[in-house]
Amino acid sequence: MTGLLLLGRALRQGFYGTLALLLGLFVFELIVPPVARDVGTEQLDPVLESLPPAIQAITRSSPDLIVGQGIQGYLTVGFTSPVFLLMICAGVIAFTSGLAAEMERGSIQLALSRSVSRLTVYGARVVGAIVLAAAFAATGPLGILVGLGLIDTDEPIDRMALLPTAAGIFALLLAVSGVTLCLSALGRASGQVVGWSISWLVASYFIDYFATLWSALQPFTPLSVFNYFDPTATLVRAEWSSDNLLVLGAIGVVGFVAGGIVFRLRDLPG
Amino acid sequence: MTDDAVIRVERLTRRYGRRLAVDALDLTVPPGTIYGFLGPNGAGKTTTIRALLGFLRPTSGRTLIHGHDSWRDGLAARARLGYLVESGALYADMSGSAQLDFAARLSQGAPVLQDRILDALELDRDVLSRRLGTYSKGMRQKLALTAAFQTDPDVLILDEPTDGLDPLVQRRFEDLLRERVAAGRTILMSSHDLAEVERICGHVAIIRDGRLVADQPVDELIRRRLRVAEIRSPASLGAGLATVPGVRVTGSDGGRHRITIEGDLQPLLAFLGQHPVEDLIISPPRLEDVFFGFYGDTSGREDPR
């Protein structure tokens, strides 16, 4: 019961901000199918192919997979855009850095000065992070689904491909949540944790980005979390990439467990 | 050391890097007492309290509440504990009543004393429906106190409990503390208000540089410490006064001499009997004098009354 009470409190903090992000994400995805239809994939294909490699890399667009796939191919833009990544990562980072915010403000003492274990407090954050990751993972594909419902097209679109896409987003967010919660358990202030987490994601993004332009960076791509997130392939081929899901899931689990151990043993900041 | 101690600190040592915050501290708080815990900032009070709450791990030694180790067996140690959190730690986005409900549910106890505390602290029920972000510092402190007391915990740890309360409410709060102790509860409180500690605490511990320098009933501590006196005399008494056993001259200003007296008054009275004296004011010893005596600050101060 105490765990549920703490989970409810954690989720209510920043609730409206999270809701706004989810709504924004839904609308962002919702407009992808109408835009792809209205602009016309025949017009978009040559534009995409003519993009310089640097732009292709930073937008994570893959002409070899998208071109010729019609609307189905352009739906991937909704999941590879930096705006999308920013929105989903901001949502879970804000929540998972909340543990450090509670330590910083001292609010965590309300629970920990009573007969509530640190693992209960931490566990509530883990469950909350998983719930939020699921919410963000579901919202994007849901927006696409509703957007597809709004357009009138004869093209065959594999809506079931959105399921492995959602799974990939969920796994990515699990990894981001796990690492950020671990940093939160280590940190003293939420600003510090947000800074560390964003730095890690930006570094990951740029390793992934520059590796496509500079082959010397290729050996380092396994270090990037985005190396294991490929919604384009997933959505176009409608395939479950179990390797990517496993790696991202493992990063998340290791982060959650390591954070739990740290939080159990650390001194609370005074 | 009594076996029925509610709070016990055993050889508690805590280092922060190379800095020694608490050094082999021993404390025993018996049941049914208000135990004052005094020391200036940095003396080790907060570190000791945080160790008691299980917020930090001792470098060595241990702290126990009802016989349960605060670090190793924290859930049992805190099972019947009330702690006054800093008012800034309350959730600003919650209403006062939601905050109290949240705290009571975390304590897993019914808020049986909530009305009694709200009345004593004069916190209007109407205010409770407002978000904490709109509260003044004093109102937040009252709410934090209510949250700490409302489930009638056996043990209360209060850090600066009257900070932000107006004097009238402070007195009502002191009555409340006495009432809880009469009901068998045990209270450990730290305060910078030495007069307040003197009024309400039965026992006091003074900590300096992480070490315990006094741990006695307040009356006993005061009795064996210094009295402060002022003598007005047309004669020059300074040099002679300094030779009287137990007397120390802390200041002379023309015919006014300020002294401290330790122990028996007879030698001083005998000395004054041989000299013309216009006035003699002996102030009863106070906790403040005792405290500053331990901190070696008495000589620099004017008569504190």
C-alpha cells in the first residue's frame, strides 16, 4: 500500500507537464500520415535521396529503406525525428530525475523518517518509470494509427508493424529511465542528474550520427544507445528486433538494479 | 546506561572525508523525557539526528531506537517515530489536508491527535484546503509539526521545532510537548533557543566539535555551573575580587564590576563585607550561561539578561 501511495505521489508530480508532452507527441504523430499523403511520396522520394549524408544521418532517415515504400515508409519519420526523441526522453528524464529532486528538497524524508524502506521508495520510482515508458511508447504509434484513420488512401499499410515499433520505443525508454534513475540515486540535485543524462544521450546521438559520416567512429557505435533503436527497419519490415530489445532492456534493468543498490547504501544529502 | 532507553547512541563516529563530524558520541534518552540536544552549527547535532533516522551510515558505532539499529533495522527503529521535517520539504503542490493525509498514511497510523495539534498551533481548518505554495513560513512549520505529531508516535525527533512560530504559539506548543511527555512519549529536540530548552527540557546534552561535553538534567547542570553577578561599589574592587575563590572578573566599568561565581557564595560575601557596596545583583544561573561556558564565550559577553 505504501508503495502505491508513493507511486501515486510520484506520478502526480509534474502530471500536467507529462500530459502536455503526451498530447504534443500524439499530435506530432497524428499529422505524419496526412502530411505524407498530401505532399505525396512520389515527390518525397527524390528529395530524400538527394539529401546530403550528414542531413540523412542527423534526421536518422534511411532512403534505402524508405524510398519506394509509400506512406508506410514515411511513417518512420515520426519516430526518427530529433523532435520525437526529445519529447519521449524529456518525459522519462523529468520523472526519473525526480528522485534526486526529492532528496534535494528533503521531501524524501517524509517517507524515510517513517517505517518505509528505501527500496519501497525506489521501487515506486521504477514502477512509475515503466508506466511512463509504456505511456510514451503507446502514444506515438497511437497518434500514427489515428492519423492513418484520418486519411483516405488505397495504399496497403501494415498497421501491425506499429507493435514492434512501440516495443522498440518502450525498450529505448526503459534504457534511458534505468540509466537516469541510477544517476538520480547517485546524485544530489535534479539539475545535475538531468545534465548528466542529457549529456549521455547527446553523446550517444552524436556517436551514432558521426559514425555514419566518419568510419573511424564505427567501432564506437555499440556504445551508443541509439545504435539499438531502429524504428525505420522495424516499421518498414514489420520485424521484431529481439537483439535490440534485449540490449536496451538489459541496459534498463542494469540501471534500475544498480540505482537500487546505490540508493539503499548511500547517505541522504542533508 | 539504562536498558529501557528509548534512544541510544553508542560510540557514534562519523567522518566526511577527512573531517570528523561526530567523535565517539554516547547518548541515552530515557522514556518519558524531553531531551534537549544543543550545540552550534557544525557541532555534530544534525549528523547525530540523521544517523538516528537512518539517513546516513555511521563510520563506526551505532544508533538505536527502542533497541533497533537505525541503519541495519531501520524499519523497526522508525516504526513508532515522528520526525519534524524541514518545512521546505513539504510538497508545495499539495493542499495542507492532503499533505497531512499523506503523512498519516505513510506512518500507517490514524491521525488521532490532528485536531488537538491544529488547535494548539492555531492553524485554521480553512487554510488546510489551500496549496502549500501559498503558505507562510510559520504556517508551513505548523503543518510540519502537525504531520509529525498527528499519529501520536512514541518517539519524536524535533529539529528546531519552534522556528517560525510566534511567541504565543510557541508557549502553547511547549504545553503540548509537556502533555505528550506526561502521556509517556519521548522527545529529542534540538534548538537554538536556549531559554526555550531551559523551560521545557528535563535533560540536556551539549555537543562540541562532535564530542559530548555535558549530558545531565537541566537543573543539575545549571546548579553546578556559573552564576553571574554585578557589583556597584565606590571602591576599586577589581584586583581584590579576582583573588576570591570561585570568582572571575569578566568586566569592570568604573564602579561596576561584572563577575562569575562558581560554587559557594560565602567567600564572595565575606569579601564584600569588608568593602563599601552600593548594589549587588546575583542572577540565577541559566542554561545560556552554561552553554556559553562550554563554548568559552562568557567573558566576551555583556550580562545576557
